[in-house]
Amino acid sequence: MAVFEGTFVQTEPLRLAVVIGRFNDLVTGKLLEGCQDCLKRHGVDPDPYGSQVDYVWVPGSFEVPVVARQLALSHRYDAVICLGAVIRGQTPHFDYVSSEVAKGIAAASFQTGVPVIFGILTVDTMQQALERAGIKANHGWDYAMNALEMATLMRQLRSNLTESYPHNGQSLPASFSGKNLSNLSAESEEIG
């Protein structure tokens, strides 16, 4: 058995994408600054003209998931960080947008196997958003940390699975030996 855990030190080979919603850019700009600061302090070059991080701006949080999924499908990135802010208003719009954005980001990650980090603030007031984007703490930093940890963890898992099961990439329990597999084939022929 083994223990796998992401790290924050082997970041030089990582490629990341950041998708940022322009709506509420006072907040998302601050989240981006926190994210870039974290990446830089952990050895990632956040320069948009560098080779490690690409940035994609979209109109708002609702558009973030489709772009994040497209980036993840390219398998060019070790992780995709999604940044946005949905602030409650006087209509149910907040509920629809925040719910669909959360589902879309989760689906992008599940469908592609690439970590897609949920960095969308869903808050009641602009004051709460600003507190989470730099006044009290900057969650952009946290989202970058999540991306680094998940990206390095997934690299470890992929490497281990490739070494353990090089023939077809499928994982089998350790209790299956060649002898057991031939017995299992015969049994499935009898059933099917």
C-alpha cells in the first residue's frame, strides 16, 4: 500500500490555466493578484508571456465552466483555476448562477480528469466579497495552493498507475494474479 499527497515544491514543470470572470472585476482582479502571488512564491512563473501559466478572461462567472472544460480537455494543463464572484442581489439570479457554475466546474473536472479548482466567491454582499479578496484574507492564494497540491498529486497518481499497469492503463486489485485472471476469464465465458 502507499500514501499519495500533493506537494508545493516540485512546481517547475507544471502548466496551469486561470479562467477569470470579468463581472465584479474589482473582486476578481484582487483574487487574481493573490493567486499570482502564491504561484510566484511557490516557484511558478505567473508571467502571462511565460511558459507556465495561461490566462483566459470571460464575461462572468457563468461562462467560466465551459472555458475551463475546454482548457482541461486539451490536456495541456496540470490544473485549471477558476476565479469569479457572484454577489447576491434582490432576485433569484444569484441562486441560478452560483448553482450552475458550481455544477459546471465540478463536471469539467470529473469529465477530464484534470483538477479544475472552484475559486468562485458566492457571497451576500460586496463587503463580504472584498473581505475574501484581500481586505481580511485573499482566497486567490488558497485557490492557487489547491491547484498546486492537486496538480502534483495527480502527477504522482498517474505516474504510479502507469508504472503499475503499463499495458492498458486499467487498475486491478493487487490480489489478481495471472492465475486468478485466467480463472476469471473462464468464469465470465460460462456466464456470458
